[in-house]
Amino acid sequence: MLRYFGFSGFITLAAIAVAFIGLGAGAAITTIVLIAIEIAFSFDNAILNAKILERLSKTWQQLFLTIGMIFAIVGVRFVFPILIVMVTAGLGWGQVIDDALHHPDVYGKHLEEAHASISAFGGAFLLTLTLYFLFEARDILWLKRIERPLQKVPSGVWLPPLLSALVVILVGLFAGKHSGEVLRAGLIGVVSYAAIKIFIDALGKLAPAGQKIYTGWSAFLAFMYLQVLDASFSFDGVLGAFAITDQVLLIALGLGVGAIWVRSLTVFLVRNGTLNTYQFLEHGAHYAIFVLAAALLSSIYYEVPDAITGIVGLGVIGSSFVASREAMHAKRAKSSS
């Protein structure tokens, strides 16, 4: 465990110390809360990441933990929200940076004004991801009453994005003054994941089953796919963090350290073959993602407490873990009898 999580633990202590020395005890406590929130919201992210990462070499897995960390902390948790504010508020880079560092209340207001677009894109992206999983043919089913009927639907590659687009249209119709931006951002989210899914499936056909297929440019593109996934999962965390503090650097610090824990967990899942041992864990992750997608889209109309989304998501993943253990014990008992 120390081999996988020792670095994350060290960085956590260092971040808390930096917050304490620079801003005091209150900032240190806020950092701890932000780290905990990011970890709680990102178990499903780690499980999905593991499905891709297990097809990469250990070199790329190490890059995921090093260069990928920089992208997750600086790019997704700091630069990405600034870019969102630039586009939605029509401000320049310098102005947004100045607001983020010196006028966090103004920056937070701009980010709040972009809430509808962010939630629509992230919710639609994650909803499309979930629907692809539910309609995909598979031998192992967890919630059979839900999954078995969906397995019989001839979905093809276009049904999941089509259904997601219909949901986005319905959400946009009742979004009032945000209707146009919700429709645009939501449909971009649907198309973005559909394009990524088609690309990943194409990569999977390039080599025999059971072999690592991501090498060279394919490995690089798969690596970037993981960064896009990470960004889509970070939307709720970044928005929720502003309900705790308006200090942008503190948010980047807390959520960034949380992201390091998530990436360490991803590598742990891959190296220990956890997804193969606990057969319903991937199912639980996707149902938790559905909960997150629903929360993001619902937040366009009314505030959804982060605690509820996190608790429900963790509960679903925990249930899939318990179900996996029970199935494993039942299989062992059957084979020994």
C-alpha cells in the first residue's frame, strides 16, 4: 500500500503544511475538506481510468502519475476554469487571471454565471458515457432487471448519443434564459464523448484481444483520453469547491492533491487486477456516473447538495463491491462442493 499511496500521502501532508504556513489553520482545514471531496467524488473516475490504463505499458502508467498529475492539477483545476470564464464572460486571459488571484469574489461570480454551460456539457458527456456502457453487450450483468432488457435493444453506435441529445433538448427547453447555452454546451458534450468512444473502439480493433494495443501515437491519444475523462469528472468538484472557499489557489491545491490520490488509486486497481476480481465494480462506477450526470443536469434548475451526490455515488460503488464479494464467495463455494 505504501508503494502505491506513499507519494500521495507525502504530497497531502506537504499541501496541508503549505496552506497552514501561508494562510493559517482555517486554510489547512479547508484544504483537507477539498481533498476529501475530490477523492469521494472520483472513485468512479478511478475505476473507468483503470479500464484504459490496464491496456498501456508501465511507462505510460508512470507518465499518467507524473506528467498527467501536472495536467490534472494545473490544467484541469486551475487553467480550465479560467478558460471557461474567458469564453462565457468574454474577458481576456490577463483580466481573468487578475480576478482569480486578486478578486476571487468577482471570479467566483463569473464562474457561477457559467454554471449552466459547465453543467450541461459535463452532464451530457457523462450521460452519454453511461448509456454506451448500459447498451453494450456483455456477459456479466449486475442489476439484471435494468441491464437485461437494455441488452436486447439493437443500439449500435448512435442510440446512446441520440438519447443523450434528446435529454439535453428537454433540459434546454425548460432552462429559461440559459436555454441556448444549455443546448449548445450539452450537444457539444454529447458529440465529444461519442467521437471519443468511436475513436477508442477503433483502437481496440487494431490488435488481437488480450494484447496491449496502445503504443506510439495510439498510446498518446489514449493518455489524452484519460485527461479528458478527468476534466469531465472535475466539473462538479470545481463548482462545489467555490461553495467552500473563493480562494482559487487553495481550490487548485486541495482538488489537485485529491486528483493525485485518485491517480494512485487507478494504478493500484490496474496493478492488482481489482476490476477482474470484483466483477461488478465497473457496473457500480457507471451507475455512480449516471448519478453524477443527473446531478449536473439537475443543478441547472436548482442546487443539488454535493454531499447527497457524493454519498449516493459512494453507496452505489460500495454496493457493487459487496455484490462482487458475494458472487466471488458463491463461485468458490460452488467449485469446492
